Amino acid sequence: MNATKILAIAAIAAASFGAQADEADASQYGVQFNGGKSRAEVQAELASYKKTGVNPWSISYNPLAKFQSATTRAQVTAAYIADRDQVAALTGEDSGSAFLTASAPRRVRSALAGE
């Protein structure tokens, strides 16, 4: 019984020895990040958020609290009425394939490799 336990422990130790991981190669995993803004620009943005008292990461943040639309309700209604037949056709049961087939054919331009 003792010999069986020792043999089992030796087998487990030998199996675990091969499963050890190597260190990650920095050239393989270390991707260099180059930001589009300087540190000063990021700090200025942070200061502007703090100055306005608005925290965009807050649960109660409402980005539309002071929103003013440039279009009137009548303009939006007119645009909806003008486009509703096309929208209904494109979102129908056939996903708009009948509507697109019936519409004017598109000019297909052939492209050759090397052009």
C-alpha cells in the first residue's frame, strides 16, 4: 500500500512538472499603446468635467437633460410619413428582398485585379 501511494505521488509530480508555464515573451504580448491625446489634454478634459459638476459615470447621469432639438415635431412627423412605406418594406417578413428587387437596378461595375 505504501509503495502504491509513493508511486502515485511520483506520477503526479512528474505530470505536473511538464505543465509549468513559461514567462510571456514581451515582444509577443506587449503591444505598445500610443494615445491620440497628450497628458495635458486629458487632464484638461478631467478638469472641465469637475468644473461643470457632471459625472458621466454616475448612475443618475442624464446626457439628455439639457437637450434642444434643431428639428420640429412637424418635420419629424413628415419625414416619418415620407419614409414609412420604405421602412415597412425593408423590415417586412422577407427582409425587404421583394422591395429591393422591384427598385431600380444598380449599375454593377466589374473590377479586375491590378486596377
